Amino acid sequence: MDDNAPGSNSPTELARRLETVAADLRVLETHLPAPLTLEETRRELTATAGACRRVADSRSGTETESDPATLPERRSSEETSRGDR
């Protein structure tokens, strides 16, 4: 699977990737001198992964065309109406 393919950045996939990075950081951290820990970064990545999982769960595992993350940037209706004047 092409990691850059459209749709490969679903909330579930992003959560999986962030959790993998967080686990890798934990291993890396054991090799660093005490003052150079990555605990805060790992904690933030884990929290972000959790948020991605909650988004995925709230969508019941479905991605739709109305998902703003999958749509090209569009002007708001207010911007469109101003342009039509």
C-alpha cells in the first residue's frame, strides 16, 4: 500500500502511526542521558493518537465524502455570495 495514497491518513491509520512513534520514542529514551528525555513528546503523541481514535470511533469506522479532511479547500457560502455581487 502506498503511504501517500489518498485515504491512507484516516484517523485510525494516523492513530496507529502515532502510537508506533510513541513506542519507538520510549525505546529511544532508554538510550539517552537522564536530562534528555522524550517523555513529554511521547505523552503528546499518545494523547493525539487517542484523539484520532475517538474521531474514528465517532465516525463508526466510515469515511465519507463530506469529511473536511478529504475535500479540497472550498470558499464559504459567504465568500461565494460576496464574489457574485
